[in-house]
Amino acid sequence: MLDPVPGRVAERGSVTVEFALGLPSVVMVLALAVSAIAWTLDVQAAQRGASEAARAAIVMPDGSAQAVGERVSGHSGVTITHSGDYVTACVGGRKAPWPPYERCATARAVP
């Protein structure tokens, strides 16, 4: 069908086609943004868990301090190492499609 204006071809349906092509891109960008926010919150929780586990390891046995770190961070696999007066606790994790991470915190036992 020709457009009522002479010399111009009708563009019926072009908006629908553009919407159908553009919508998946917008959805993909929003999904990646939400996923990146979730990853960031997960890394922050791991850091909090490592900090609490390091503090707890100064006054508690390692098993109890690991339980504190796992409870705070929501991750299993909290590692605790002792070096003199210092205690280091590390929490690691992975949330696809983002890279794996490990967050560590060190505390010092004051004599």
C-alpha cells in the first residue's frame, strides 16, 4: 500500500520491528546490571564474614570462628591462619558469570 503523501513509501510495522529487535538488548543489559549488583553484594558479605571470623578467631577456637564467618557471610569454606599475634581469615566464592573472588581480613591479638 502506498502512503497518502506522493513519493513516500509506507512504513507500516516499522515501529513493531524496531521494538522486537531492541527489547532483547534492553532486557540483557538490565539482567547483567542486576547480576553485577548481586555479585557486588556477595563480595561485600564475604568481606564482612572474613572480618568477623578474624575477630572471633582471636578469642575463640578456629572451628567456632569459622562458624561465625560462615554465618555472617553465607559462604562455606572460611579459612583461618595464625602467624604470631596475627590471625587472617579468608572467605572465597564464585557467582556466575562473574570472576571468583577471595576476601581476607587480618586481626591482631593485643597482648
